[in-house]
Amino acid sequence: MRTLFHHPLCPFSRKVRLFLAEKNLEFSLHLEPVWQKRPEFLDLNPAGKVPVLVDHGVIVSDSVAICEYLDEAYNNTSLIGETIIERAESRRLSARIDESFYDNVIVKIVYEKLFKRYFEKKHPDSAEIRSGVTALHDYLGYITWLIDRRYWLAGERLSLADITAAAHLSTLDYLSHIPWEDYPEIKEWYCRLKSRPSFRPLLLDQMPGVHPPKHYWDLDF
């Protein structure tokens, strides 16, 4: 049995869900309320963070470790890269998104507008949100630069880099924070990903009281 402990709008959880689906691996989802600090969950991951994968008794936490584990354990198709150059580039881009993009954009927009408001019952910091929006445009410019030169972000094949970027951008899109009309190249790339069977379950995710824009569900918006 394979179970993923996750939160629907956690980009790291979404990354692993996409990775599992692209590897054609069956799994069940367990929505984990990390703020409750359940002892049973802390036994799986003392850090108390999602995602955590339990794969037939093997426990792996952290999205990077989970994806590396899955790519090696189930090596029918490598999503990290077939060559050493592909692997280096997909890991480089994925790390930049997971670290820099997350800190400068996701935390300042998604955390402020969603998690801070609904789970901590605090008012969002508008200055932080503005800072996140400014940083978002810088990163979208870089992603556009990559797409102008490659079919997928790390090369000619779908890789961990695309999965990671799409997972993070999808959380922003849920909050209607992607100016798609200003970035047509990214929109075309995102539509390709969004139309894949692996992506469709993410579009069904809902947060009580927070509704995504209509285009969020559209495969060709």
C-alpha cells in the first residue's frame, strides 16, 4: 500500500502527487492537518511537515527525497533525467523553485492570503504580498526565457523541473495570482501540463471558503 500524507494547496505535496502520477504509480491520499501536530504523524516525520510518503512500509519525507526515491525505486521512466546533463539541469531548476521561488513568492502570497488568514486567523501583510507579486514577475520572466529556448524547462523531455514549477504555479493560480495574458509562452506550456492526466486530480482540490477562478478548471483557458 502506498499513501501520501499531504495538504491540497501545499506546492511540495502537489509536486509529489504529479510525480507519482507521471510514474503511473497508484497511491492513496491522506489529508494531514499539520497544525494539529498529531502524534501518529509526528512518528512518521518529527518535523511535522508534509509531504510524507509511506510506500509499503518505507517512510520518506521531504518532496526532494521522495521524488529521488521514486525515480530510483521505480525506474521505468526517469523524470529527473536520462543523462547526467539532464539530471543536473532538472535538479538545478527544481531546487531554485523549491527554495528561492517558494521563499520569495509562495510564502509572501499564498501564506499571507490563505494560510495566515484561515489557519492563524491573522490579517495578511499587504507589503509582503506586494513584494511577492514583484518577485513573481522576475521569475516568470526567467521561465519565459527558458521556454523560448526549450520545449520543456530543462530540455526536450518533461522532467522534475516542469513538475516542480507547475506545482508551485498551480497554487498561485488557485488564488488568481498569475497574469497569464502577460506571459503567453508560459500559458501555452502550462496548458500542456494541465491537460495531462496526472494534473487533473489537482484541479478538483478545494479549500472551504476559498474558491478558485473559473479558468482554474479549464484545460485550454
